[in-house]
Amino acid sequence: MLTCAFLSCGSKGTDRNVASPDTGNAVTNTVSNTPEFNADSAYKYVDTQVAFGPRVPNTKEHVACGDYLISQLKSFGAETYVQEMTLRAYNGERLQARNIIGSYNLDNPKRILLFAHWDTRPYADHDPDLEKRRMPIDGADDGASGVGVLLEIARQINQKSPSAGIDIIFFDAEDYGPPAFDNTYYPGDWWALGSQFWSKNPHKPNYKADYGILLDMVGSKNATFFKEGISMRYAQQIVEKIWSTARDIGYGRFFINANGGTITDDHQYVISGRGIPSVDIINLVPENPNGFGMHWHTHNDSMENIDRETLKAVGQTVLEVIYKN
Ligand code: AHN
Ligand code: ZN
């Protein structure tokens, strides 16, 4: 049981007092090993990505943002790998794409994989304004938020290493699936092209991690992270660990203790291709028609919708999970 003293402490400060679960009423003050996630820093990483413009494959904005992400990972002391690919999209287009990878503590066989997609959707195909549906979106939440949180985590890891080795992957071409306004049937798996490629051709032969965590749409105000279906099927223990950790450190209002929808996303290919049990932390809104936030694949997916509190809830929870072992 947690004590009131702990609950009122919340998650502020680096030396949080943690109630030991086995001491009954006596609260032992142990200093947390987990670094403090800086939400202002994460917010800036999101804003910087958005400022490049939409990060759609085969555009100069996409190339420039990719270069920025590589230089950020290098500046945070990661061993970096860039996986360059030519991918075929649903419409036959050839996409010049890059998976961007940063690793820490490479000699450690105990590894945790953290990932997010960095490309943005070429269409606002769910925008209420029909005229604007063929224009690309800012993707502040859908794309930039997960990457922003992971860049801040990389900065923290560089300052103080967790006991496990960490790999961070920014997958490309996640969001180039067929648009809703195109009624053609395109048989095949057209979402998550970068992670599909990596899962068949990992940056290191036989790459393995103990488990993976995907961050997708983790920045919008009042986000709700329901337990996603594929994650529950293949990585239930990790789901429970993440959700109970979030509750313990005061973020239960974001991490809802209930099941949500089943989502085709990058984690699916990391699970099927590499056998790494992986969890998708994704904003699911069951009462909305598409199951996501109302800004999903619209022009409202912009910086105005990004809330530091949500970035903090996700970033601090993931840090707590990777530092507590
Ligand atoms: C599909 O719409 C099939 N999957 C949602 C995955 C996604 C898109 N995540 C962000 N954008
Ligand atoms: Zn998307």
C-alpha cells in the first residue's frame, strides 16, 4: 500500500521519498534512483521538429529533421546508427527513408528498446475541412511527441546510466498508409514501413531486447492511455508494470486501468519480426468515432494541442520503469 505522504509528494523532486511496501505503517525514506524528466526540455524537442515543417518522406523538411535527430542523439552520447532504406508505398511511390538509432551501454546483454515514429502523415485525411485533406499535417502529437520524450530520456541517460542497456529507435515511414479519401483497395501492410524493414533487417544481426516500449501520440492535453490490445496479448506483464508504475508516481489519470482498442502500429512488427514483447503507449479515446483523439490526422495536430503535463506523465513513467529494473 502507498501512504498518503507519498501520494501527496507526487513525483516532484529528484529525491522523492518512496514508501517501502513491506514496512507496514513505518515509512522508510529511500531516495529514488530515477532522474527527473524535464518536460520543458521535451516540449522544445517537439517544437523544434514541428518547426522544420511536415516531416513527409521525399521532402527536404524530412531530410533536415532527420539530420537534426541524428545530431541530437550524438550530442547525448549515444552510439548512433542510421539505416537508410528505399521503401515502396501503397501507391507505388519510392520513399527515401531512414531509421535513426541511438544505443547506450552496448556491452550489456540486458537491453530495453524504446521507440517512436518520426515521420508525419502526408494527408490530413480526417480533417473536417474537405479542401485541406490533401495537405500534410504538423504532426506535433502524431510523430513529434514520442520522439521529443525519447530525446529527453536520451539526455537523462547520458547524465546518469540505468543498469540496463538502452536502444532508442526513431522509425521512419510509419504514417504513409492509404488515405481515407482514396477508395482503391491496396492489399498489403502499408503502415509502419520503417519498422517492418528494421524487423526484417535489424541494425545488428540477431538484435534482441528484453522488452520494448513504443510511444505514439503522447503529447496532447488530457491524453488517455488505455491498455492497447496487441500489447496486452504479447506483453501483458510489461503493460501491468508500466501502468502500475504510472499510478504509483501519480499519473493514474493518464494511464487508465482499462483495455482500449487494438492498433496496427510499429510495435506489431517489433513483436512479430524480432520476438521482442512490446507495449504501445498510445492516446486512445474510445468514445471518438475513430478511437483516437479528435485531432488525429487533422490540421489540429499542432503545437497548440501539446501539453507539458502529458509529456511529463509519459516521460517520468518510462524513466521510472527503466531505472527501477
Ligand atoms: C492505423 O491507422 C492502421 N494505425 C494507426 C497507427 C498510427 C497512425 N499511429 C499514428 N498514426
Ligand atoms: Zn498517424
